[in-house]
Amino acid sequence: MNTKESAPPVRLKIALIVFAIVAIIAIATFAYIEFLTPTDSVRGQYLNHIEDVSQGVSNHDVSSLVGDYEANASVTWLGETTNLGGVFHAGDLGGKHSGIASIQNLYNTFFDYFLTLAVSNTTYSIHVLGNQSIVVMSSFYMIGALAGPVGAGENTASTSSSGSAQTGGICTGANMNATVIAKTTYTGSGLQWLISSETWTFQNVCS
């Protein structure tokens, strides 16, 4: 009889404990979101963005990467892309690319040239331009092992502005080594930030 009478209080205590735990988690989550600044949010998103670039070749999937961009975003590649011949097919990849479909095609084409691609030595600074605009200025080192003699058969030879020889449209040694200077502009608010424009300037390619 006593056992039956004590059962409801036990269940009530358990329910109160569960409620307290859920409440604590909810409050902690709210506090984290409340005090997470836009700069913190963009910093995390940008580092993930660079990781997506680095993983693009091995994953054979750019969906995560292009998901970082707004629907009408633009990506511009400048610098020594004009001298890369078959590596980048400068006529296709150099210049400005607008819209998700164009950006997806850009990365798919670019990644197809490599067996491996790695991004390292990333440095960056974050600049808040207003309530809905944040710019990330960065630089990183990109090295890739080419999948094959892209551009071979053109029987052409050129020299990049850095003085590196290129034959048949590929970097000597079948590797691409480049320093990239990037400007990435995010627009949004709170925790919702997407890239509206991005410019990469390639330096010391094939060095």
C-alpha cells in the first residue's frame, strides 16, 4: 500500500528533473546564440568554406561548397590565370562568374584537373562594413597534383609572369603551386550569412 502511494511523487520528481535539464539546455543554447557575434559566425563559416575547397577534389562533390554562396553571388578569378593555359583553361575559368550554376561549373571544371588539392597556411582578417555586410580578407597556399597532361597536344610553351616555364598548358612537374589572395564578402544577419561576392587573385603559380 505504501509503495503505491509513493509512486506518483517519484514520477513527479523524475519529470521535474527532466524539465530542469531541458530548460538548462535551452537557456544555454539561447545564451550562446545571443552572444555569438556576426563576426564569430562568419569566421566559422569562412574556415568551413576553405575546408570545402580543400576537400572538393577528394569528395568529388561541390554541393557543400556552392551552398556557401547566395543564389546571385559572383566569383572572380584574377592574376596568373591568364597564363595557365590548359591547367585552368583561362578562357573558361578566368574572369567573373555569376549565379550558382556558373559557380558550380567553375569549381567542377577546376577540380577535374587535379588528383589531389590542398589548401594550407590560411591567414585572414574580418572587417564589418555594416549591419548586413562583412568582408574577409585572406591569403592561402594552394598545391595540387594534376590528373594528367591537360593542354598537351597544343605544342605551345609560355612563361608566367613569375618566370615559371609552362609547356603544353601545364605547370612543370605536373603540380600547381599557388598563393591566392582572396576577398570574400558575406551578406546577411544574425547567424545567417552567405557569400555575395568573392575574388581570388592567383600569384606565383607553378612556382
